[in-house]
Amino acid sequence: MKRPFGGLRHKPPNDAYDAVIIGAGIGGLICANLLAREGLSVLLTEQHYMVGGYCSTFRRKGYTFDAATHFYPLLGNPATITGKLLLDLGITNGWVKMDPVDHFHFLDGSNFAVPADFDIYLARLKREFPEEASALDRFFEVVREVYMFGLLSYFRWRDTDRLARFRQMTVREALDQHFQNEKLKLLLAADCGGARRPYSDGLNRARDTREKQDRDRRRGEDGASKRALRKKSERWRRGLECRLAVDARKIAGANAS
């Protein structure tokens, strides 16, 4: 599969650069573009034959698969850190709202579409599982509390004793504590990698990120942001070079022993 990166592959590297970035994933591409825009000479290296990292696709027997990343929440919102970075770099691709944000299919043939609006989502859960209506209210009150204190703990380094009882609680234990209906528990845990992960770093992040208001998705394939960053890289003509299929262990400083 050919993924040309025009103009950056058919010449030897310079003797020195202001910065060398190892890994041409989305983070590496954004960092390299920001540095090159400020006038630094940048070498961006990647061991794969294409850029993009997790934001890539591969094909098997006529089907196209995501390598890892399926969607990026809120990239179309310039009020977020990532949204602002893309806007600063002039990445102004179109975005569409994800609604529903998930669509789960059960072995009994039924399915459940998760709407983007949390109130609609909760009402739909209560309609599908009326006997669990009160339990759902109590459950999401706890989830909201853990989510907020979890943000303070993990991203603001403000620990609190109010998280103590949740730290070693698994998703399964949390769901068993609130609900009787096994299908509802399966639905609520559907996005979690494993139901035995700790509640505080599994359930509240994977399950209630749907409560983040709007969830935007790139129109078309997820590689569009990667392609836009790659094209932007090619415009910083003198400042940024990208070399693919590189063994990063071969890169060293000029005075390295």
C-alpha cells in the first residue's frame, strides 16, 4: 500500500536539527507542525511506512479497518485544547455530530442506540428497563460524583477521601450493587474493556463520557485529520522533514558517545 509523503523521502537527512521527534502519530505531527511554524528545523521520524499512528487504517480482503482510533470527541470545538491546536494550525475540516454515539447489538437480536443527549439516553434506559428507573437515577448520581472527583484527582492532582471507596471497586461490583437486570448491566458495561477494571478509572471514564454534551466526529474516515496535518507539514518547506521506515535507535545527538 503506497502512502506517499511528497518531497520528504528522497534526500539524505541534514547534519543537524533544532528538534528531532520520534513517532509520527497525531501527537508527533501536531508537535512537529507547531515547532516548524515557529521557524525551527524539525526532523520527524516514524518506523512505520505511513504517518498517523493510531489514526490509521489497513485493508484485508476488500475491507477497511481502523487501526485503533474510531472517533475523536470534541475536536471540532475550538474551546477544547485539541480543537484549538488544530484551529491554530489551520486544520479546518468539516465535522459532524455523532448521534447516536454508540449502537449495541445483543445476542437475543435486540439492539440499543445511545443518543448524544444524556437526558434522552436516561429516558430511553428507563423506558427499556422500567423496573430499574430509580436505581438508574441513583447510579448516575454516583457516576457523576466519581467523574467530577476523578477529574480533580487525575488531572488537577487534588486527591479526596470521597474517592476512596471507589478506587478498588470494579465495574462489575458497581453494577451489581445498583442493578438486578443482567441485560441492563451488560448494556452499561458495553464500552468497558473488562468488567473487572476499577470503577474510578474504568466506569466513570468509559461509561459516562457520553455526558459530555456534544460528541463530534470527523466527516468521513478518521484519517482525514492525519492527511490534513501531513499536507500542512509539507507546506513548512524548509523547516520540517519526515522520514518513514526509520529505526529510532539510530538517531543520536551530535555529541553523543
